[in-house]
Amino acid sequence: MNDSQQSNIHDFDFSLICEYFSSLHRQGPGSEKSTAKALSFLPPMGADKRIADIGCGTGASTEVLHRLTEAQIVAVDLFPDFINHLKNKNLGNRIDAQAGDMTQLTFADETFDAIWSEGAIYNIGFGKGLSEWRRFLKPGGIIAVTDASWLTLDRPSEIADFWQEAYPSITDIASNIRCMEKAGYRMIATFVLPEDCWQENFYHPARRAQEIFLRNHPDNPIAEELVRNQRREAALYQKYHQYYGYVWYIGKKL
Ligand code: SAH
């Protein structure tokens, strides 16, 4: 297989992944209530404030930030398709949606009053993201991210193995707090996303989306594999949710 054939297959995979995830309201666990609770730890985000929403997906959290603040919001995601979805919501000129790579952001130093990232910082790594993004925050600015974390010290091997493969650097809340402090922040708050953020808001709507997706791509092994993986992830959450969760980490730049 030559390079161009390989890259075509790659492009095809990406377009399928984008199509599936674009059909969901959110691309990871979360809820309006949890975003609002996280926002309650911040000073008022009035019209003179700027927030970055990094790894915004199709903008579920961006919409909430838009509704609950008066700030200017820059929303960034790697996939232009997701950004187009967000743009098509026509939320107005307080949102600047941009395709971009969270590992290579080019904002000027001290641009933002707050940096937001729901279910996305794992793509750069928790510690690396906190360290690299810190310079984009104004002095005293706030970072608020959710990341998958262990909730217990011991866990069954089936779920430990799954996460070891999916996110080898996953760790517990205490370690992430230490990591945040080491990266130059004072910890303000941490709380675990309730189960409904996963079940009602993510896995349940995904079931219907998966049926439609499979119907639209009959006999397509890539589509089948994608859905199989999503279903496995949901089943594991059902079985082992007491051992892990998404956790908010909210810190203030020192
Ligand atoms: N915050 C959204 C999406 C979470 S899913 C929500 O809560 O619904 C994780 C997101 O990170 C996806 O949209 C994915 O496209 C994005 N992403 C992955 N790697 C990225 C990168 N290197 N730079 C920017 N975004 C990235």
C-alpha cells in the first residue's frame, strides 16, 4: 500500500469518527449543571473577560459558558468539522471558534482570565497541559479542567487494564492535585462529576446515535469497530463506575 492510499484510509477513519461524534450533543461526559458549579468558583466573568475553551468538540460546554457568562470565548478543537458544528449554532459574536491543536497553541501570553477544558486535556496530558497553558492565563487567572481519575486506591484488573491502555497516565485525585500545584497553581476546588453526566448525558444518547450510524454505514468494519468500542466503554462504566470518574480540577495561577 502506498502512502497516499494509507492516508486516504486514515482520512476516511477520521471522517467516520467525526461523523459519529458530531451526531452527539457532547463528545464526553459532562452536564450544564457541572459546568455551572465549576463556574461558581470563578469571579464574575463579565464582558471584559476572556475565556478559552480548549478541546471544545461541537461546543456543548462552550454554549453553557456563553449562556452563563458575558465573557468573550475562544473555542478551540483539533477537528474543523466540530468547529463548523459550533459555528452553525450561530451563538453570536462573543464566540470565536477556531480549529487548532492544543499542543501547539499560539495565543499571546496572559490572554485569558480563564482556561476551560472538559474531557479533553488527556490529549496533551494533564501535567503537560496545565504547564503549557499556564502562560496564556493572566496573573491570578483560573484554569478549570475535567480529567478521568481513579477514585479508589485498588481496582479490579479488568478496568485497570482498560485504562492502562486508553490513558496510561491516569492517576488519582491526590496525585493530580499535587501535579496542579507543581505546575504553578493554587488548588481552588475539585469535585467528581455525578453519574448522570456519563449515563443520561453521554452513554444513553449515544445508543440511539450508534444505531443510526450503523444503519448509515452497513457492513463497514471501521464503523462497527467504533461502535463496539463505544459500547464496551459504556458497559465498563456501568460495571466499574465506583472506581473511576471524571473529576473537576480548578486552580488559580500563582
Ligand atoms: N469538551 C467537549 C469535547 C470533549 S472530547 C465536550 O465536553 O463535549 C475531547 C475533544 O478533544 C474532542 O473534541 C477532540 O477533537 C479534541 N481534541 C483531541 N486532540 C486534540 C488536540 N490535539 N487539540 C485540540 N483538540 C483536540
